[in-house]
Amino acid sequence: MKVMVYEGPRKLKIEEVPDFGKLGPNDVRIQTLYSGVSHGTEIGIYRGTAPNYTKVNDGEYRLFRPARKKGDVWQYPIRSCDPGVWYMGYANVGRVVETGKDVTRVKAGDIVNTAAPHQSMVVQNEWGCLKLPEGYDPVIGVFWSNLMTTYNGILDTHIKLGDTVVIGGLGVLGQMLVQMAKMNGAFQVIGVDVNQKRCEIAKKNGATAVFNPKTTEDVALEVRKLTDKRGADEVIDVSGHYASLNESIRMAAPNGIVTALGWYNGPAAALNLGRVDNVAQYVFGEYGASRA
């Protein structure tokens, strides 16, 4: 079968490896149709900036900690079929071609989504397969993992009825968040993105206002104008850019919530908390401390 291999930073190729052998009783063999590339987590592997190259993910404490020996961290080449390399693809859509003798949830011919890596053939336990409804374009199944990410972001943000919510970054995740924020009772949903086409799509998806930082001098000021000078109750930054996170904090109202949902790569050169004026105002000024 074919698998994706990262040979080094910004270097990848497709490699032939031995196919999987006999299926277990609850296993499913799947021929890949589509495999989504993550623009957030996976791009860190492509660029060589993922923390796994220098640190170990301590599952007990949920922290990245310094590696004690060389073999503890990732090293190139990295293949999508290597155990534990879950970053290398987790939005696989394919057609079931074979099932184990005890499989009951899917059958040959079904189109399923799995959290499998980039490879032409996949073997998964049947409980790891999400069957897509018949009649849908299979490519839609690639977005299942994105849907789960945004849904968790909505749950973490605790939107209340009548709130003003700002969505920073209007890519796939941002467009989903605009719609979900409205569904969760937001009165205003304000979208922010440097891509004007994305801004227009967000308006079609229910955004009450959109701002492009390239053409708007101070987006945080405009947000305050729309909220009687108060700011947004919640801001969800899904851009993956530190400059956007910095501005998200500026947009937040006193006791507001900023949810950093994007995957940030590299050092936080654009994050300057010493000059985020609303933090200084809320901590030392008349409004009291801010959660933002």
C-alpha cells in the first residue's frame, strides 16, 4: 500500500510498504478515497516545529516535558503508518472492502470516516468507523474531525443567550464556529479574517458583521462600537496566528472569555501582553480583573 513519508522539514514523498495482513474478527479493511491534511497540527510536522521533536508528551500530567533520551522524541523519516504518529492524518474517508467475521456495524461497500493517517489502505476496528449517510458526497466526511474540534470549542467557551461572539479566523473551522455560535444563542457573531472572500462566506453563514484587518485600522475598536464600548463577551481565535490571538484579547469585554482554538506554530513573536491595553485597564483600572 502507499503511505505518506516526511523525510525532513518541508520534504515529503509517497512510499510503498507491505499491505496489512489477515483481519481480526472485529476489523474492517478500507480503501481510501480522501484523506484530509490538517492545516494546524499536521503543518507542525511538515515544518519540523511540532513539540514532539524536542519533548515528550506526558499523558499522566498532560504536559510536554523535556526528553531524557534521543529515542523518546520523533525523528525523520516519519511514516504515516508508524505507531503513535497520530498527527499525520486523522480525517480519512474510504470504502469498506472487507470485514472480519464478527463485524456487524458496517458492510462491504459502505463509505466510512476514520481517524486514520494518510495511506491508501486502512484497517480499523469497526467501532472506529463512522458510516456516512447514503447519497452524500464522500468528501464531506473529511470534515468530521473539524466538526468535533469546533464543537468542543463551543462547549469550552460557554456562550450565553444574547452574547456577542467574535470568531478570529474564518477558514473551515471558523465558518463552522460562526454557525454554531448562532445556534448557541449568540445575539451578534462577528467574523475577522484577512481574506475578504472568507469574510463574505461568513456573512452568508450567519455572521452579523465581518472585519478584514487589512482594510480596517483597528478591529477591536470596531467591535467596541458594536457593543456600546464594552467589547465581546467571548472571542474564539481559530486562526493559528499569534497576532490574531493578541487582538482577540484586546476585543474581549471585562470578565470575557478568549478561547485559543487554533494550533500555533513557532515562537509567540506577535503576542505582546505588555501592550494589550484592555488587560492593563481591567487589571489595574476601574473595571477589576478580566478573565480574558
